[in-house]
Amino acid sequence: MGLSVEICEHLGGVCYLYLSTPTGERLVVETRAEDILPVGAEVAVSFEDKKALFFDVITEQRLR
């Protein structure tokens, strides 16, 4: 499943990618990549389960 870049926020040594799925869910990913991706670029995401953080969409409280 490809994710589409909505915003690429480059902040020095870290970059936040605001992504959308084909079904409309949104995902924010922190990466150390130095590439600035254009809006609309398709990306794939993988992560280490132990390092992932999840937040409640309504309360914005961290779930894990």
C-alpha cells in the first residue's frame, strides 16, 4: 500500500512526513532522512515495533 506525502516538514536533523493512505487515514512519521519529498510523492513505510508510538485520534493522548 502506497502512502502519499501531504507535507514534508524538514527541521534540520529530523523530518516529519505527513502522509495519507488510499482510504483516507493520516499518518505522521519522524525520519532522519535528509531528502525533502514533494507533495504527492508515493512512499512506503516500515518501522521497528518497539520504537513506534501510537496516539488516540480524539484525545491525542499517547496509547503506547
